[in-house]
Amino acid sequence: QVQVVESGGGLVQTGGSLRLSCTVSGSSFANYAMGWFRQAPGKEREGVSCISRSTYTKLYADSVKGRFTVSRDNAKNTLYLQMNSLKPEDTATYYCAADASRGYCLGTWGAGTDFDYWGQGTQVTVSS
């Protein structure tokens, strides 16, 4: 059984940084494309970033480009999201997801519908 667990969320001031982690167990993590998503209260879920299994491809939402960096350590079955220059509009619950069907990011990755396994989420709050 595949388990996805996020950690690293918290409260930070505007301009601050956080690093989220996502550990995937019970699976072939190294074969999966992985994604980060977020959802703020009253808003639709938004794709934040996608990374291919080889790390060759890293994709970002326009809203986070230049501020967020996705990475992965396949030996540790762990995905990361380094978030810098945080803004109040980054406040949301952040979710990690695995696309177990492929190792690359589809053009539709931001919709999240291609991802098979999801974590419970970790809250990020950026105060102004």
C-alpha cells in the first residue's frame, strides 16, 4: 500500500522560507513523476510543481517561478519543495502527489487528475 506523507509546513512571515518534504513508502518512488499542489480556503486546487523521475524535467506554476524549487532524493523516497520569498497569497494546504502510471510530467499535470496517490497535506501560513 502506497503512503504519502507531507511535513514541514508552518507559520512564516512574508519574505520568509520553508522547506516541505514528502515521503512515499510502499512503492517504486523512483519510477514516479511527483507533484506538489496547494489549495487555499474557498479556492480550487492549484498545481505548484511537477518533477520527472529523473529530475530532468521540473515544471512550475507561473505564480511560484523563481521562488520555489522542487527536488527529489530517490534513494530516500523523498520529495522536497523549497519555498523562498513567501507571500501571503502562498497560504494554503500543500499536497504531495504521485503519478504511478508514468515517470514524466504530462502537459496537464497542473489539473492533478493524472496523479494516483495523495498525501493528507501540510498547512503553510504566511503572515503579512
